[in-house]
Amino acid sequence: MSDFDRTPADDADALERTLDLAWELFAAQPEHPKVAELALQVLAAQPQRSSVSLLLGNHREFCGEADEARRLYLQVAGRRDGQFVNAARALRHLAFAERDHPEALRWADTVLAEEHEDWDDWMELGSAQALCGEHEEGWRQLDEAVALCSRTVPDELPKALGKRGVYLLGSLAPVDRFVHAAEEAIRADAANSWVALMLGWSYLVQYRFTDAEQLGLRLLREDPTEDLAQNLVGTARTMLRVAENAQAKDITLEDIRRTGVIELGWQQLRDRMLGTDLASALAALNDVLPADLRATLRPGISISDETEADKIGSMVAEDLVAWHDGQQPGSGSAWGLAEPFRLLSAAEIIAMSAEIEADQAAHPDWPENEVWEQVMTDDAGAYLVAVAFGTVVKRRPGHPDEPVAASMADWVWDRVAGFGGPDPRPAPRKADELPG
């Protein structure tokens, strides 16, 4: 057919075929460059076709071009046409991906101002509320979204239960609350291995070691190579042996409870899953370190010897010296804080620990039967120390420990935020929200 024989209907059919191909390719390979090429062909002929702009925006987002995706989504939203709510959903998704929790909440509210029937929209609202600090309201909204799903589309209930478990974990809900939701999710969908794994580690925090072991063994039957499941089973069995031998051994379950070692392990695993762990915080800090602070930091070192690692400490100190092996003495003021604490080197940590161990009586502020890792000093006798449950405290001779941060990861994220970097953490629970 020559160009003279083509009709507008032929051109329209060709555009639809091009668009169908773009959607099919996007579904199979969302990052394929041909997706953009095909979408742009359609937009060249129909620039106001919002669904195609959304397709192109989705493609750009998958390719890591968040700013361009946002521009396209906002362009569609600005038209206020039939694709407005989908543009709002896309902007909500992008805000969640960028950990911009207030922006995610704003778009979640916008979506629900347009449509009220979809349980998933209410689930996203609950997640955004909890991440922004409206914890109880957000968690209650997650439950209501599950109830709405059960009433309206019961076939999707396993998905809703799994999603609630993930969102509870992501907003740092209490372990007991997460366990109840995760158990419901696993009863509805035993194949949800991610929720099952986190449930198993939650059982450890509840000291339900047999339940943790059995769940871990089930996961290993499905995937014998899963390291976290192997660790779960190993930890559960260690705790069971401690419980069985409590009468004959010096270490009891109560001793373990006081150290907070299981709770710390759970927190570190959860934070790693969420991308808010210490390693992630240190990587983010690298991107925003002021030049004068960077100049005071020594290169990191690799701790390959297990004995040496034990001398340094495994809670946080090993990660810190791998990042930077201490800081020049007297340079703590480079952090820009009220008190000039600087990072300790591995050699300083080992030497100080050996000195304390050699004469425990001369160091009453460093109890032999407690968990602690000194990580920073003001070079005037005070230290920042990671203690039981991972809490960071300031320790000075003759004074009670003073809380500084919930964890070393939190201390580093505070520095990232202070230097203008992104802070992906959920809003913390207020003191009046915590169990008393």
C-alpha cells in the first residue's frame, strides 16, 4: 500500500499495533530501549495520550531515570484526565522507592480522594502513615485494608496478608505485632519465603526456639542453599542447647536476655533487609562526607583473622574499622557536633580492651559481665560505646552511661541527614508509644 492509499484508520491501527508491542515488550523486559522508541513513536502522533506517557514513565523509572519518570507522571497528573489516578499511583510508588515518606503519604491521600474501592490503595496509605510517624493509625489502616480485601476480592487475600507483613516490618512494628500478621500470611500462602524467614527470626526474639528451628528446616527443604535459613536453624539449635543445659552451664537464658544478643541480631537482619543497616549508612555517609572530615579518617582495614575480630568486637566495631580504621587523635570536632568524639582504630580498641581485661578492678566503668564495644573517644576520657541491644551510650569515668542513639546505624544515619544526605529510616516511635 502506498502512502497515497493509506487512510486515517490505517494510521490509527498502525499506532495501536505499535503501542501493543510496546506494552508487551515492557511486560517482558521493562528496561529494553525499544520500549521508549515505540512509546515515543506513538506520542509523536498523539502527544496528549496520557496512558503512553505513563508507559514511558514506567520504563524510565525501571531504567533508574527517576527525575524523567517524575516529569512524565506530573505531566499526566497536570492534565486531570482519565489517567490522573494512575499518575498519582505512579508518583506514590516513586516516592516510596526514593524513601520520601511524606511525599508518598501526600500521593496516597490524593489517590484515595479519587477512588476508594481498591484495598491496595488503602494498604499503601497505611504504610505511608506508619513510615511518617503515625504508627498506630497506619498499622490499624493496614489491618483495615486486609479486611476490605477479604470482603471485596477474597481471592487476593494471601497477597494482602503478605503485603501487610512486609509493611509492618518496614515501619519497625513491634515484634509481637509482626509475628501475628506474619503467621496469618504464612497460613494463607506457605510459599511466601521472605515473610516466613523473617517470622522465623521473630520467633527467636520471642524465645520460641523450637518454632524457629522447625520453620527454618521447612525453608531449607525448599532451598538448601539459603544462608539466612541455615543461620536461623543454627541459632535456634544453639539456644535450645543453652535452655536444655541451663542448670549445668554458667550461661543461662536470662544471661542471654540481658545481653540482648538475639534482639540485636534480629534488628540487624531487619535493617539489612530494609537497607537501613550500618553498612548502608556508612555507604551513604561516604557520599556526603565534608572534605575536612574525610581528611581526618584513616583508610579502612580488612579483618580476616577470627581471633583479631573477636578482640575488636563484632557488634559494630568490625564494620567501622573496615570503613575507616579510626581517625586522627584530636580531630573529633570535624564531625561538627557539640562533643568532639572521633573514631577509634582497631589497634586502639584492641589495646584498650587488653588493658581493661588485665586489671578489671582498675576499670569499674567497664563491667566484665556486660556487653560493650568502645567505638569513639573525645581523647579526654569519654567514649561512645555500643552496649546491650546495640544501644550507643556516652561513658565517662564515675558517671552513669548516657544514651546517645538507638544503634550505631542510627548515629551514622543522623550524620548523613546532618550533612544533607537522604535519610531512608521510618519515623521513630515516640516515647509515649513505647511499652512502659
